[in-house]
Amino acid sequence: MKSLFLKAADAASCVDRSNTIEESGFQLASAKAAHHRLHRGVWTSVHFGDMRRALSACERLISLKSDSEELRDYSVILYHCGFYPQSLQYLKLYQNAKRPSAKRKSPSKLSILEEDAVEKLMIRLDLISMEEGWSKPSHFRNFLGDNSEPW
């Protein structure tokens, strides 16, 4: 079973699909439809795709300083919101925070996949910074500031 981080990294195309079990057609269609709605700014439900709530939840977990993986998760959410410099900053904070505890336990298959996704996300963010100079695409400019939710 994939972790939530791997699902988010997969949506950002940072996961190698050759080693994972393919999802059903229904799951792929649902993910594609949700991705399309988010890029158009359509808010169809509170439960799925609410980036403001996801950011807020991660910020609260980070403030509790419970686990360094919260930094990684926050980074991938920032990536999906188009905040690339901040995403890279939190990804680097995650890598610095996990180094002391990395040797304590043997890595599982899931943690190996997650670390691979972190490396690919880091590479992608570096490439974005070189290509665009951190400029955001126009459809992300008002993404978090638009209060068009139906509730």
C-alpha cells in the first residue's frame, strides 16, 4: 500500500511506476478529474483537494515538531500549489532533520520508495529553478488567495 506522500509524489510524477502496482482505471480517472478541477479552480468538495486545509494541517503538525516527515509532506503540498522555492526549502530541512535518525533503523521497501521520490522531487525543483527562475505559472498566482469555495 502506498503512503499518502507517495501518492502526492506520484501526482507530481516523482515516482517510478515500473516498480509499483498499477491502480484501477477508476482510481486513475478520479485522480485525473480531480487534478483537472484543481487546475481550473473548481472546488467540488471539502474532503478532496482542499489545498488550504492541507497546508494548514501540515503547518500545525510541523509546529508540534513530532516528525521530520511532516516537513517532507509539507514540501510536496507546496510543490502542488506552485510554491517551488518554499517547497525546496522544506525539502532541504527534511533532509537535514532526517540525517541523524537515518542509521537507527533498517529501511523498508516503502521508505526506499519514499526517499527515491524525495530525490526526484529535489531534482525537479532544481530544474524548475533553473528554467523559470522560480516564476509561477499564471494559473497558480491566485490559487490560494481565491475565496471561491462553495461553503
